[in-house]
Amino acid sequence: MNKIFCFLLIYIITLSCNIYNKKEFYTGYVYDFVTRKPLQNVKVIELESNHETTTNEKGYFSMKKLENVSSSLIFEKEGYRKDTIRSIQIQNGEQQQEVFKGKIIYISKLKEK
């Protein structure tokens, strides 16, 4: 009986860790590099799927990720430099998970001519 209980306990703990560590969305904020203020209507594009979204008035974006694919996010706004940030794939035992590094992304304005 104790062996079954221990097995079930370990199984539930492992399962719950996998559920909570799985990140199904890219999320973050986009700010102006100089003013440090949030930028609205920045287009955020996932390179692999070509899915896109835009930031809200607080500079926040959220986008569903492709499963088991390491990709890049492209940030575009008129008058600003386009920036591309890669997601990072981590090996944790046999499990691979993607982590988007950059909760706050700063983009710079283009230089005036």
C-alpha cells in the first residue's frame, strides 16, 4: 500500500510541475528605449507561424506559442527600429520548454535624417 501511495504522490507532483512549467503564450511589454514609456500598437509577429498581435495602451502583448518549436518574435512600429528576439529552448531532463526572455522589450526610434 505504501509503495502505491508513494508512486501516486510522485506521479501527481511530476504531473503538476509539467503543467505549471509549460508556457503556452509569449507575453511581455514593449517600451520606448529613451522615454521608458509603454508603446501602443507595436506589431508583434512570431517568425515561424507568422501569427501576429499588437500591444495595447500599456504596451502589453500576449500571443499563443507553437508547441515544441523554438521561434523568434519580431517587433515593428512605424518610426522605430525593427527588433527580433529569439526564444530560448532549455533541456530539462527529457523535457524541452521554450522560454521567452524579455518581459520588457525596449525599442529605439529611427534617427531623423
